[in-house]
Amino acid sequence: MSKYEQLMASIRNQINDGVWEVGEKLPSLRKQSSLSGLSLMTVLNAYQALESQGLVVSHPRSGYLVAPKIIPPEYKKTKANYHAAEHIDSNDLIFDVLQTSRQPGLINFGSAYPDPSLYPRTQINRSLATAAKTMPTSAMLDNFPPGNEELRHIISKRYATQGMSVSPDEIVITSGALEGLNLCLQSVTKPGDWVIVESPTFYGSIQSLQKLGLKALAIRTHPQTGIDLEALEVALKTHDVKACWLMTNHQNPLGFTLPLENKKKLATILNRYQTYLIEDDVYNELFSSNQKPLPAKALEHSAMTMHCSSFSKSLVAGFRIGWVAAGSQAKSIQKLQLMTSMAASAPMQLAMTRFLTTKSYETHLRQLRRTLAQRKYSMWKVLNQYMPSDVNITFSEGGYFLWVELPEHINAYDLYLNALKHNIHIAPGTMFSLTDQFEHCFRLNASFECTDEYVEGIKILAELIKQLCKN
């Protein structure tokens, strides 16, 4: 354990033991440095890490104060274990909501991407410019599936830092994670097959299942603890399921990270039923704890687990560079890619490789994690300050989404339409479900700084909710 982690553990224990109470000021950086014998930078790193975990908050000219404890709201367990949908119709809602989010001048709580200002655009653009200038004539062939060899080695080494042995030969570079996820589905299913998803789930999975003519089993999923593993096993017993498309870390839209014990159980269950796991792990770098959470792939060394991720959420959205650690399906996915998109962009692969070979990525990630954690906590506080008392707001560590549950008689789509009149955009819960179960919910992007504009946006949302409650 490093020195700053030791200091963190000591302060965390003191807070838990009541030595420092809520709202009380911790020793200043200089005083803590003197008390502990550690450098100012070590103390600062410890305080910032505690802040990213929601244990302390920083205030200008006041230093670091002990944060209020987040008590998760109570959620009723739904009666149905799962919902079976033989015919999927995502209709026009998802398309309309996504298109509307592009309108200029919006307070865009509905965006799926982090605040663009958090990306290191200058460094990335410099890498792209250099790659374009120095790209050899053989670049297109060199970057055909499975993709740029050096980039695959870099990704393989990043797996190794988590104790995972993933060969570069197993990795296929894709045009973003969504292409990888779709290729995984195509490689292990045919039209009419059953596929398991969470409920609620990422809307992209609903669209993919519809496009490929697949049938869905949407499994009951809790905002804090994740997918109901008992319900999952019931579905596997009663249906011939070919694959599961699941998010185990910082799930979109709920935000939870599946506890490690549950990931182990998940891996064991799927191995027992010999069911493919398509693990959507695009938010894996956006953790706020000391340690990056393991994917389920790390816990079950099965060739039937395909781990998908990308750099879109952690580095830059526009490059569309993702990958699949494809297990036994690596060759099949390469063939499918050649028949569809042919390959991920060669200049983008080269630019990404160039940037990742510098130290800039890790520096950027540390700052990004801290900023996202601080902003998410700040927005959660503002929401709790202005929202009606019967509105539940789910807070979970990591990522940048907050899941908001309104009283059951309120339709969040009505709120979405009313909010647009005030140039405020949200993502209504209907986007994330095959049923009307989450009509009273919406997802909120908490990656933006709580400026006066965003606080005013939250106040307006709160007033609109109050009006809907009255009506």
C-alpha cells in the first residue's frame, strides 16, 4: 500500500469511528503534512482520492470537510423476474431523443457522453496530425482486422495490470464499442434466438436486438445491487438463451457496479449453462475508488466471454476506436467485420497508438476520474436540495450517471417534453426498457460542472415535476 493510500485508510477509519464528524474541517494540507511526515503532494493526493469517494468535500478558502453520508433510497422489488419480448420495436422514441440532444444551446442532462471539455483535445489532435503525416502507404492493410498490432499489444498490457491474461491475438479493434458488441451478437446468434439483457438496459442493446431479429429476456435489475441473479438463472432454465449482453461496471442507465461476489456468481452461472457473455464495459476506466473494478471476464477464464470496451468515454468520442477481447470468437468477429465496416479507421488507430505510448493518458485519467467524481457528487447534492421529497435519486460510485425515479403516476416523457421548452434535455426511462415499467424515471448526465446555468436547470426541472404532480 502506498503512502497516500495509508493516509487515506487512516482518515477513512477516523471518519467511520466518528473522530471527524459531518461538516467538520480536516487538518489543512500543511498541518496534515506536518502531523504525518508526508509531503504536501502526498497529502493532497489522499484528500483528493477521499473526495472522489464522496467521503470529504473541498470548499474554496475552507479546505476539506467531512461529507454527509449518502443513504440510498428504498426501491420496491418488481414482481416479475423477467420480461420476455419475442418482437422488439424500439419505435422512433430513441431516435427522436438522440436527435433532439444535438440542438444547440441545450442544458444537456440527457447526453450519453462526458462533458467534451474534459477530453485532452490538443494532445489528441496533435497525435492525429502526426499520424496522418507519417502514415505509410501500407497503413490500410496493416490496420485490417484484427487491427493495429501495436495498439492490440497496448490494450493487452492494460489487461495485464489487472492480473488478466488476454493475448493480443484475441483482441479485435473495432469502430467503437457498439460495433464490437454488434459483431459479438452476430457471431453467436441467428434471427429468432433469445438474448438476455438487463432491465433497464442501454438503449443500444434494444436497437441491436431489433436489427438482428433477436428475442429479448429483460431481467429484473436493482439500482444498487445490479442484475437479479436468481431471476437470471430462472430465465436460463426456461429458455434456450444464446447470449447475455450485460454491463457489470458503472451500468448505463442505473450507474451501479456489480459487487465482486455477484460477478463471480454470474460467471459461474453462465459457465454452467454454457451461455456466451457479451460484457459491455465502456465505463471501466471511470472508477472513483482506489482500484479499477474487475470485469466478469477476469473471474471466469472461459472462451465464451467476450469483453467489449472503447476509448470513447475515457479519452475522445469522435475517434470511434473500441475493441473486443473476443475469446473463441476472435476469428469469426474478424470475418464479420471484413464483411461490414471492413476495418476501424487506420489514421485513428495510428493516432490512438501514438497517444497511448506517452504518459499523457494516465495523467488524463487521474484528473478525469477526480473531476467526474467531484461533479457527480456536487450535482447529487443540488438535486437533493431542490427536488421534491418523493423523488428518489440513485447515487453510485464511478461513472457519471444519476438515475432519477419520480412518483409512479408521473410520466418522465411528459417531463422531457416540458423541459425541452426551457432548453433542458433529459433521457426519459422509456428509452431503456422493453416495457412501460420505467416511464416514471429518467437518466441524468452528471459530468458537467454545476455552474449557475446547470443549477438553474435543476431548479426548473424540480418545478416542472411539482407541476406534473399537481396535475
